[in-house]
Amino acid sequence: MQINWTITKKRGNFRPFLKYSLILEDFEKKLAVNAVSIESSIPVVPDSHSSTCMPGTNERRPGWQPERFHYLSVPHFKRGEIEDFIRLPFRASNEYPEVEASFRQLRCAYEKVVRTAYGYEPMDTGGRLGITAETKSCIAAKVTADRILSIFGEPDREPMCESICCDAV
């Protein structure tokens, strides 16, 4: 799986914008692994629809603590990729270590599932059964007799070997 992300922010009171993509490799798609989802350490900002955050408001209030965190998910194997974005909280430092930490956490959870799925070996098997030698020897004489008599137009006869069918089973 390839995880790519960028964080961009305009000068001023704008919030940073995290844009990311997760792309499964072909061998991962072929494993048919369920999508993995984690709760990240990336906070959900108040009024996330707004691209700005003024001093003293929302996450820029003194003592602000996030109440919720974003979920990150690996794409479903049939789809194979996800692109999404998240508004990050305004920080004067422009440091967001939780972004990489969260993607590392997601990768770790996903790799555990991939390793398990990869351990399930492929198989291709089959079989064939025919009539047993015991049954053949039991009915051979009557089958031969019925064939010979059918040539001469013999009327209906009694059923063959009623008591021979799989007595041992």
C-alpha cells in the first residue's frame, strides 16, 4: 500500500489542509483483505467547514482540547484506492506530527491483516470415484444376462441385486 499526503496552508489565519491518498498494490487487491479502519490522533476541528480560524476562536481558544478524532481507512480491495482531505487545526508552529503517526498506525494495523491473509495458502484439489470392484463382481452376471436377454426381447425381469448396495457403509 502506498500512502501519500501533503499539508498546505495559506499565509494568515487559514487552517492547514491535509490531502492524502491510499493506493493498494495489485498483490494486496488479490488477497481480498477487508478494509482496515483506525481512530487517528488527528483532531476534528470545530466548524470544520470553515477554512479560517480567527485568534481566540475554536482551536485557537486558550486551553482548547479536541473532543473527537478522524478515522482513517484502507480502501476496499475491489476499489483499491482512496483520496480524501482533512482540515487540520490552526497551529502557529505549523507542526503536525500526528499526521505521520496516524498513517504509521494505519499501516501497522493493515500489515497485520495482510500477513494473516497471506498465510492462508492457495489450493487446487479434486477427486474421482467410480463403482467398486465388489459391486461390479456382484452384478456382473446379472448385467450380462440382462443384456443378452434384451437382444432376444425377453419381457421385464426382476430388479438386479437389491441387497448389494453399499451394505458396508
